[in-house]
Amino acid sequence: NRHSQQISACSKVGHYSMKPGLGRGSPEIDILEAMMGSAEKLPSTNVTRPYFSTSLQIAPGVEKNRPMMGKLPKKGHWYEDVEYGSYNGNKTQLNPFFYGVKLEHKPKQYTYQSDAVSANTHVGKDFFEHLHQYRVEWEPPKKDGTGGYLKWFLDSQFLFGVNGDTLKLTNTKIPDEPMYLLMNTAVASSWGFPKPCPEGCKCTCYECGNPECTCGLPDGFCENFPASFEIDYIRAYQAKNDPKQNVGCSTVDRPTDRFIKGHKKNYMNTEEGQKEPLLPVRRGGAYCIKDTHCGYPTKGRCLASKCVCEDAFTGPRCLSHFGFDDNPPPPEEIEVSR
């Protein structure tokens, strides 16, 4: 549906330096999304909590005869020929608790269905207390959209794999466009919270320390706070001289720089006075009481209640390396017909 995709492959004319017949999507590759909770029997799966999901979220999705949440799909109604592995004897299985979501928009022709090709792997308490190695192998497809794959690993053990042929069900493909790498902690009442709402609880608010708002929280939830998300390292590897693998957010095949400049308001919070889509990284200046709040002794120090960064570090609290884009977007030439 070309109406539900602003930059569609159906367009015969390319604008803003973009190539005709080549659309842009919003795929998502989830390295892991953890589900806490006590071990109990879950429907349609032998995987018990706690577990984590590894997923590819794509569009367009399956429009009709979609599997029901919590139940396994019927043959031919979902993506097949996916690969399942295991971790220390715990087999990875299809995730029956999230098949994607229909994104409603107005007017109706902008509405579209997205799918989540996802698997679950059981993990123990150790995963919430010690470091483990998570890996994703992403091989983009060929120029014609065929081939490619995604594979997930845990401590070098294969968990789950999706290849290009698997996605023929909806004529989509393994992602081949620039994507962000996000590492964050997110908590939602739709993920791991009691369903249905416990008897005598309205589940209209969720707040630790407020007796009226704790009844809808999972057992032991508030005991986790304050919590921290510790990452030892992140490493990205690419094959040299492989034209399918690119670096940067505006590449030769998928230029976006000129499009963003032509649609600035779509990428700004104008209500708060933002005037440029990408704000510069703030270097120091965060409120502090002691040097350790600013990464002391190697990254920065606290002077007059504000963080001051060393030369090689940046960010409000000087916790990030002061880097630069060593692969800037190529210039987007404008062709003028005379």
C-alpha cells in the first residue's frame, strides 16, 4: 500500500536524491527483550519465565488469518522455515505472545500491519546478575532483494535464525537499509505484568511506594529498584569490500540527508522550540555534587556543581567518548534538466 509508506517503491519518480522504485521502511531487529517473573506454565510453549525474546519486526505483514496471541499458528498462516537452536539444553521456541501490531492511522489508507518474527529462550536468575555475550549476525540481501539472513547467538550458542526465503510470505526481505543501534531499559505494563488484573485491583496506576498503585505490579517488582543496566562492550564488525554492507545513515543507495532537510518539522519537537532535527551532543554542564558523578578520574570532574569533561569525552556527565563521523554522508548531487 503506497499510501501507508511515505517513501514507497511504487513511486516511479525519485525525489530528494532518492532512487525511483526503492522505498524506505522502519524495520526493527531486537537483540533481546527480557521477560521476568516466576516460572509457570505458559500457553502454547514449553518455555517458562524468565525468558527473553529475539525478534525481527517488519512490514508489510500478514493481513488475513493471523494467528491468535497465545496460540500457535496454523500451517501456511505464518512464517515457516525459520531455524531454532538452544542454550544449554533449553530449546528456543516460536514466540506465541507477540505476532506484531496493526498500526491504525487516519485516513484509513495509511493504516498498515506489521509483523514480529520472534522466538523465546528460557534463562535463569544468573542472567540478571552476571554478564553474558549476546550476538546478532546480519547479512543484508542481494540487490534484487533475495537472500540474506539474521541469526541470534547467546554465549556463542545458536538460538534463532531467519533467512530471506522465509519472508516470501509477505514479499518482504531481510533489512538492507541503515538502522540505529539502541541499548536501553524500558518497562511497560503490557510486558510481564499480571494479566488479567488481580482481583480487587483497578490497575489504573503503577507506582512503587504508593499503596494504591502497587497491586497491579508483579511480585517482587519494587525490590529491583534502584536498578542498573551494565554493558561491558559493544562491538560491530563488517566484511571489507562487501558492497552489501555500508556505514552511515545516508548511504549512496539509501540517501536520506536531503529528505530530512526538506521535512525538518517531522523530526523536531517544535512545541519546545527545537529548530534543527539533530541537536548537538551537550558537552558537560550536568549538575553534580562530586567528581565521580562526572566520570572521574579519567573522563571528567565536578567544578562549581557542573561537570567539566576531559578532551576525549563528552555528554552531560562526560561518560561518552568524544567521537566524530569518519564516514560522513556522500554529497547528494542535484540533476537539473534544461
